[in-house]
Amino acid sequence: MSATASFLELHPDYAGTSALDELRVAEYRRLDSSGHVYLDYTGAGLYADSQISEHAELLEKELFGNPHSASPTSMKTTGAVERARASVLDYFNGTGNYTAVFTLNASGALKLIGESYPFSPGGRFLLLADNHNSVNGIREFARAKGSDVDYVPLTVPELRVDHPALIALLDEGDRSRANLFAFPAQSNFSGVKHPLSLIGAAQERGWQVLLDAAAFVPTNRLDLGIVSPDFVVISFYKMFGYPTGVGCLLIRNTAVASLRRPWFAGGTVNFATVQGRLHVLAPGEAGFEDGTLNFLGIPAVEIGLRHLERVGMELIQTRVACLTERLVSGLLPLRHGNGRHLVRVYGPASMTMRGGTVTMNFYDPSGSLLDYRRIDELAGLAGISVRTGCFCNPGAGEAAEGLTEDDMRAGFAEGATISLPRFRQIMQHRGGKSAGAIRVSLGLVSNLADVERYLQFAAGFLDQSALSIGAVKFDIESCRVIRDGS
Ligand SMILES: Cc1ncc(COP(=O)(O)O)c(C=O)c1O
């Protein structure tokens, strides 16, 4: 039986997602005409041709002015921005219960929470160890205001929430203080879907909850009528590729008053004086939107959401689940001639509560780590885009590789010169541990051929050594690629 036939037999639901193959041909032609295999949907989603043409048509047709006035061109812009805002609230089923604040990206939304949350001595900021750095960074605001900062550990090897530890930490919260718990709905490292029931568990214990939905919403529906986190952050380019530069902070209406902005800016005040040194912040979302919004980009959010609605999230989810299963079950059995495994997949090997992000490292027949940077380079040469490094999620990487506090101290002994490349070297010398990995992520128009091409690429490393695959030519520092000599 051919690989495709056995895949279809194992995944009868996949055939029902063929509309996505048609969509790929009609709207994402550039993928197959370039022959490129795109496997970084957690990095950024891809846009459909029609999103661009619809947006271009709108811009060609309308005269959009700066939204902060009453002129016809300004009002036109305000109307388009407010339509987009309503469509976001509608899409997440939050109309009437949530306020949607447009931001630059998910990180911009997180910074708004960091600077506005009423952290105070006796209060707590609790984070899951599986958070993106843009969530981890909020701890600096919490610390500066005297809040305690704690991390909930992950279980190994599945990299899920240590539930008893979470409940114990939540129970320690002083209900008379402001306590915030932050976790990602889906890990951008392991693809683990953390249970949304954690939201209610924390709220019942007097905590407010910040849900990072950035890596979850591209392939899952978030229904704010079912779960009610106090704060939700997203980046729209991760959901449907275009536009970049627009994200959103969704604030539960009951939580808006708990936030206190530390400054004001153009657009956020109803009134400000120089002589009186006073200002009155605008109510609702306006008080959080500093300066002029990306008012030309924001109408493309409504177009993107309509596109997702037309395609259907259930279809995307079904396809991604089938393909992820094929990917993981194709990688795990790969063994060198001497019987040793080629691939180590971090996180769940099963499909239980996991999404389409799969992170791994490759090892040679002696069990030594193959440099993920070289794998990345070779993938590029093979026409495959993956992501390598730590994906701005150090906690999950540390748990996955068993990196200890002592390992961290060895890195920090380098002082301010420490970087991911240098840390990677230090970890190599401390028992061949890896600081970083290879991430493959599937999305809206992924297909079986993409997965098979990657599996074929991976199998090319069977019985290879660090020497035979060649030396790396580029490095990654702070998520920036540094080529040799640059
Ligand atoms: C889970 C998660 N949170 C937050 C972010 C930050 O998103 P952005 O870079 O768009 O601000 C990312 C981006 O990769 C992410 O995956």
C-alpha cells in the first residue's frame, strides 16, 4: 500500500478536509509554484491571495484620514476600525463582555498588561514555565512593584502543567491582593494544549487570568462565552498571515477597571492640560490605544477573520491533527543502523491535548547531538522552512532538556556577554545538553506532501555524523540570524 493510501486509511477524517487542498491551489499558489515546504506556521501564518486583493481594493476605493477627528475622511477610518473591532469581538464570542484593544502584536498587548496591572507587595504573579518571553518579561513589572513572582513547573517528558503544584501555588494567593496567573493556551515550544479549565480553577481561587492565545487561535477556536479569562492576547498575522503589525488585547469588561495606565498619550485622553498638569484618561479601549493606530492595516483584520470563518476552524483543526499524527509517528521510529534513535521529540508523542507544533533534535549513531543550526541550514537548501533556536520560550526548553539552575548559573557566569550561541556551547560541554531545538509547525494549508517531504529530509540524517553533515555557517542570537562575517 502506498504511503498516502495507508495514511488515508489511518485517518479517514482527512479526506473530508479536501476543501483545503482546493484552497491551497486557488489562494496559496505561491507555495506550490515555488516548490517550497513551509513548516513555520507557529512563527507566522500564510495569507490567501484574496485577503490581499480585498484589502487593496478597499484602500484603492476609500479615502482614509487620521481617525482622531470629525472630518469625513477621519470618520471613514473610525468606521472601518470600529467594524474590525466588532468583528474581533464577534469572532471570539466576546461581544458585550469584552473590550478589544488594538495593539502592535501580542507582545504589545502583554506589555500593556505588564505596565497597567496593579502588582503590589503581598500580591503575586504566577506564570507557567511554558510561557513566551513576552509573558516572562511581565515579571520585571511585577518585581518592580514588589509582587512575588513564581513559576508553575512542567511535568517531563510531556511538558504539561504540574497540576498539584499549580493548585498549591494558587491556594497560597492572598485574596485581598491582586494576583495574576499567566499561561499559554497552546505552547509555542511543544504544541501542548494547556487545559482551558485552568482559567476557572484560578478564578475560583481569587486570581485574575492572562491567557496567551497567540499560538492557539491559528488552529483552534477560542470561545469567550465558554471560558472567561480576564485578559487574552493575540497576533493576527499568526492566525491568517496578513496584516502584520496588528495584535489585540481582549479585556473582560469586569477587569478593565483593575488596570491603571502609567502614562497617557495622544488618543488615550479625554482631556489633558499643561498648566494644570492633569489628564483624564478616555474610558474603554481608547485609554489603551496609544497614538495613531495602524488604521490602514486594521481593516485587513476583518477580511482575515472572514476568510477564517469561510474556511472553517473545525476543518483546519481536523487536518492539522491528522498531519501532526503522521509527522510524529513518522519521526519516532527513525533509527540508525545500530538501532539508536535519530530523533528526540519533546513533549507528547500522542495526539492527546496537543496541537500542530512539533519540536525535536536529531542525534548521530553514537547518541551525540547534531547541531540544529546545521539542520536548519540544510533544510533551507532542501527548500524547507523550519524554525530553530529556543523560540523565545526558555522555560519549556529548559524542562525538555533537563537544564538545571546550575547550568543556568554556568551561563550567567559569563556576565553580559552571554548569548544563545555561547550558552549552547556551554551546555554542549555540560553533558551534551541542547540549548535549542528544531520546530516544525503545521497550519491552515499544510498538506501530506509537506509532511512527507520533511520526513524524507529527516531520514537523510540516518547514519550521519556531525562531520558528515558539515559545519554550520550561521548563528542565531536573540532570535536574530547572524551569518558568517556579518
Ligand atoms: C505563544 C506566543 N506568545 C506570544 C508571542 C509573541 O507574539 P508577537 O511576536 O507577535 O508579539 C508568540 C510569538 O511567537 C507566541 O508564540
